Amino acid sequence: MLTVLNPATEEPVAELEQAGVEEADAAVARARSAFPGWRAVSPSDRAHLLRRLAALVEEHREELAQIESRNVGKPISGARSEMGMVAQVFHFYAGAVDKHNGETIPVAGGIAATFREPLGVVGLIVPWNFPLNISSWKLGPALACGNTVVLKPAELTPLSALRLGELCLDAGFPEGVVNVLAGKGSVVGQRLIDHPDVGKIGFTGSTEVGRVVMQRSAATIKRVTLELGGKSANVVFADADLERAAASAPYAVFDNAGQDCCARSRILVEKTVYDRFLELLIEATRGVQVGDPASEETEMGPLISAAHKEKVASYVDGGRVAFRGDAPSSPGFWFPCTLVEATNDDRIAREEVFGPVAAVIPFADEADAIRIANDTPYGLSGSIWTRDGARFLRVARAIDAGVLSVNANTSVRVQTPFGGFKQSGFGRELGMHALDGYSEVKSVFISTEA
Ligand code: NAD
């Protein structure tokens, strides 16, 4: 039995049976037998079902937000907007189903046409930080392309995905098209990776487990999309609107209690404005409302677990702490917003902390800023704050990361591709690009010889 906890209270919210290898095999078999029927469903009927699913998510938005808030410790207002995005994702892929077209290519002796074919059964493995949101980023394009799926949420946060599975049936998806299994990564996750009837793994999680996914997928030459960790830079130049940059920086690192792959957890500040910016940043961080996730005013909740809290604390111990905010005491896995002055060689700047902790690092000039921003094994996101238009383009082109923002700290939009460079992974989610990851290109030559 799996006991699911509320990280804000440490009280159980649910007890459930965990799936094992046998259930994983049965789910893959169900998805396998549903595949021929599902791939034959017309694009407009697939779109219709995705639209119904989007409507059901909207209808159940409050219920889903409450589930996510209690299971992950997310502030309820943030959980509501995440559920809004889940509905948007299904709407977007409903609209995309009949727009992911092939080509006709003139060649000697005839014409070649390309088709986008589904991969078959795909395994979707998601983390605990944005359980339903990230599930939708994979489910939407996978279903739009005509695949059947087995979705495995993280052990700590299975509840919203299980509810979504019910909504898929309510929407009218045929049995076996969407399967959701609560189980351990080392058991169900690995079985999906090893299973010869699974054509692809869409994985979001740590770089460490991403390596395992890639290695084990080699045995069956499985396709993989890997959305992994990050250690992104928020680069503030002296000519930026410092007040705006400082007001926005806390959101960029403390949202979701810093448990965000896109967290700009290295704040790089040009030396000439370092002291002034740090003052502004401390003021803005002091304003973050930490507390009961059920309260409408709360902006930051607890960390996901006791073990994770211990890990986050280990990055701060012995560091040059510039600011430590308030946080409730236990029960609950609380950790305060923390700013640490650091160099890019410190452990806190090199490893993904995945908590409400930012390293503030000075830089000398543009070249130094680019060097430090790129001096990391990761390459997921980042921000550039400057009023100089040529500079933001130069710096945006020079930073090795998949998702950047200029004079803003947001990374994720339904319409735009999302994914990493370097050890942040490969493949793209969201936008039309995600459809490429859930389909194969087939080329068919048609002779026109008489
Ligand atoms: P994790 O890697 O521990 O687990 C992710 C998923 O993989 C879970 O469902 C888990 O059960 C499963 N898993 C674990 N071991 C497995 C194995 N051996 N085989 C198959 N599956 C296995 O990550 P987490 O702690 O749940 O999430 C945090 C990590 O996710 C952070 O590193 C974060 O940066 C990353 N993340 C990345 C993105 C992105 O889009 N790039 C988004 C969110 C989170």
C-alpha cells in the first residue's frame, strides 16, 4: 500500500494499491490492443475527444486544483492556474490534430509523399513537481498523433493523474487508449522502458534517472524524449530596469517552492549594480507570502518531503546567507526563501538544489556573464535583463539553453517549444514541435511512369 501525504501537514491524503510489473504488462497489453482502433479514428474525431477532455478539465478545475494543492503542497491559486494550462494544452492539441501534415516531394520517376505515423504504445513517466501539467504536455501530443499511452505519475503525487484517467473515460476515449498506473519508478517505470511493445518513453525527471532511461532504452532502440534538470541563470545587466528585474526574480526561483526545472536559481548581477540589486532583491524576497497552501494569499508552500528538505538544507549550510525569510515550523516540510552570495564554482551554483534557494553571483561584463551562464552541465532556461536591444539578442543567441526570456522570467507557453540543451535533455514538448516527438516520418514513393 502507498500512503500519499500532504506535505503541508504530513497527514495522509490517500492510501492506494501500487501497481507492479504484472499490472504494467497488463496496461501495455491493453494499450497495444487499443492501438489499431485508435490510430484509425479520424483526425476530427480525435480532436473532438481532446476538446471534450479539455472541457471536463475546465469543469473539474477546482477539484483538480484542490487535489494537486493537497498532494504537492502548491498554493491553491497557483494550482488553479496550472489546471487552466492543462485544459489549454488539450485544446491546443485538439486544434493541432489535423495540422501536422506531410509533404509531397517531386523526385525522378514520380512523387514522394511523407506521412506522420504514430509510434504505437508510449510510456509517459512524470515527476512530482507539476504532476498534471507535465502529464498533459505528453498526453496531448501523444493522443493527437494516434498513440495509445501508459502514464506513470511519480510515487509521491499520483492522485491528479488517476483522476485525469477517469476524466478521459468520461470524455469518451475508448478503453485502453489512456492507462494510468500508480507505482514505483524502479518497478513500473523500468518495466515500461524495458517492455518490447512500448515504442517510446516520454520522460520528465532528474538528469540522474534520465541517464538510466536512455541507457535501458538502448536495448529495444526505444525513442526517448528527456526533459531533465536545470540550473538556469537570471542575468541582470547594469542598464536593466533593476526595480522590475528584482520584483520578478523571486517568482523565478521561489515559485513552486523552487521545485521547478526552470528555476533561475543562479542570479547573475553586473558588478557595478550588485549591491543595489541585492538590496532590491532582498526587499522583494521578504514580500513572498509563505504558508498554508489552502489560503488564497499564499505564494509559496512547503517542500515535497522530509528527505528533500534535508537535501535542500545541505546546500545552504555554511554558505554566505544574505537573506533567510520566515516559514512555518513543522508539521510540514517547510523551508524559507533563502539568498546566498556565491561564486559559480560553489556547490550551490553547480548542482540543482530544487528548493527556494538562489545563489547570487557577480559578473564583470557581457563576456563574463555569458561565460558564467554557460558554465554548467545544464541548459534548460534563463532570463536576460537589459534595455539594450542588440545586447539581448547577442546574449540570447550565446546562452546554451532551450527556453530563454528577455525582460521577463516566464518559460512556459502552450504554443512554444519547451526543452533542454546539454544535460537538461533533448526533444521538445509543447507547441507543434511536440508532435514530431510522438510520430515517425514515413516516405512513400509513387511512380508516375506510364
Ligand atoms: P525523478 O527523476 O526522481 O523521477 C521522475 C519520474 O521517474 C518519477 O515518476 C519516478 O517514479 C520515475 N523513476 C524513478 N526512477 C526510475 C527508473 N529507474 N526507471 C524509470 N522511472 C523511474 O525526478 P523527480 O524527483 O520526480 O522530479 C524532479 C526532477 O525533475 C528535477 O531534476 C527537475 O529538474 C526535473 N524536471 C524537469 C522538467 C523539464 O521539463 N525539464 C520539468 C519538471 C521537473
